[in-house]
Amino acid sequence: MRPSTLRTLNRAAELTRQNRLTEAMLIAEPVILTADEYEGEEIRRWLLDHVADFTGENHQNVKELP
């Protein structure tokens, strides 16, 4: 994953924890939509692995998305 993509995802997670979901989506959506299939898969795995970054909670039993 490109460093700029990772920075964007981390920033979106930070904004989400601050209850600023609209801003988080505004910065994350373009990055996610322009990712190629390989980076898209990396983003998907990162999101699954970092649910707690977005919620501020500790989710140990997160089910994988289809």
C-alpha cells in the first residue's frame, strides 16, 4: 500500500474516533475508489485488521467481511 494511502486511512480513523465521520469519509473515499485491485485488497485487509482504530474499542473477535 502506498504511504499516502496509509496516512489517509490513519487520518480517517482519527477523525472517526472524534465523531467526525463525514470528514473521514470525504478524505478516505477518493483514495479507496482510485485504488487498483491489489491496493484495494491491501486496504480491505488493513480495515479488517484495524477496526479498533476507527471505533476506539478493542475488537478481538471481528468476523471477516465476505
